[in-house]
Amino acid sequence: MAQGQPTKVKKKKKSVLKRAAQARQRAEVNRINRTRVRTMMRRFRTALTAGDPTAAGNLLQPTMSAIDQAITKGVLHENTGNRYKSRLTLAYNAVKAKATK
């Protein structure tokens, strides 16, 4: 199903309507969680590209927490979340090392 498209209901059976409503609610929650993670990662990457280790350090923990929450809620696969965390940490460490030189 395309993103943002409502669940189509062919039958008017009560259980079908209920399932469609539940699917819409779950899709909305997943969208919110996915957006939160992407926004946090975008802010963190912006701080990294600016070369500001202090701002990036302040955003590191909330970003990791948002990724962990997305993994817990099933929005991200565990390996995907861990890969994101690893790459962001490596980038942060590189900026931090560059700033201390």
C-alpha cells in the first residue's frame, strides 16, 4: 500500500471495518515514530556537518534513544537501528577527534 493512502475497505462487515480502523491507527503511530527518528538523525547530522562537537554531543543520546524506541516499537528492524547507531557514533567520534586536534 502506498504511503499515506487510507486502508481500502471492500466489505462492510463489522470485523473488516474494525481491522481497517486498527490498521489506520497503527500506520499513524508508526509514521509518528518513524518521523521522530528521522528528524533526530537529521538534526544530529546537521550538527556533525557544522563541525560542532558540543551540539552533536548534546544530540547523541536523544538520537540513540529515539532509535532504540523505534526498534522496540517495531518501526525499525534491530539490525537497521544498530547500523544507524554505529554509523552515527563513528561520525561523532571523527568530529570529536578532529575538534581536539
